Amino acid sequence: MVNQVKLSQIVERFDLKNLTPDVSLEDRAVGVPDTNRPALQLTGFFEHFDSERIQVIGNVEAAYIKQIPEESITQLCEKIFSFNIPCLVFCRGLEPIPQMLDIAEKNGVPIFTTEMTTSDFIANSVRWLSEELAPRISIHGVLVDVYGEGVLIMGESGIGKSEAALELIH
């Protein structure tokens, strides 16, 4: 099973403001630690689009969106949100145009905003998600120091590892 982090955990961790409260976060999760700034997608280029990543909008992308003709923005938003991206995050307190919010809600894609700078949000989210999504295993074991050397005794639970370690120390 692939590790995933619930979107609600990300919202809480980074204190994101939800601009689409009618979109449920319950079944949404992120399985990759990377983010994507969809600059090329805003121009209509979708080859190699990393749609499984959190999509981040900064000053440059927001400025570009504002100059797109209204009839083109609808098609563009429909295309981006059709990829079922986990979410869209506007940084620096920026907010999307109302038309984008409507299309996102229609497609069930949450949009958030944060006061963090784009660089800070990306760096912090990638670092945190990398830790949360790191592979983990649990093993039963006892670690003992014998004459300055570490000795790890592993085995099934209840097999007698602690007793063996105590005898080794004696």
C-alpha cells in the first residue's frame, strides 16, 4: 500500500484557508511529496503534467491568470481540474478569480490560500511531506552495548530477546 497524507492534515499543518468549503476533503489525499507550479499548464501545455502533486500558484502564475481572456479561462480551468488534482494553493494571500472558484467547486477540487511566500510554502510542504510519506517498518529488537560495540538482537515478539541481552551483559 502506498503511503498517503490526508489533505485535511496538510490544511491543518500549514494553516491553509479553505476557499471552497463546499468541497469535501474526506476522500482526498496526497501520495507524493513534491509540488507543481502549473505555469506551462496555464499556457495550455499539459504533456508531462504532474497532476498527482499539490498545485501551487504564486505571484507570476496569478498575474498570468489575470491577463487571460475570460472565455479562455473557463476552458483552461476545466482542463486543469479535469485531471483531479489534489488541490490548488494560492500563496502570499492571493486569491483566485470567482470564475475559477466556481469551476473548482463544480469539479470537486479544493482551493486554498496561505500567507506564506511561494518558496516557503513549497520548501516546507516538500520537507514535511517527505517525512510523512517516508517508508517505515517496525521490527522487534533489543540493542545492547557490549564492550563498545552495538549488538542488535532481533526476533519475534516474546521469543526471549531481552533475556538473551541480559545474559550477554553478564
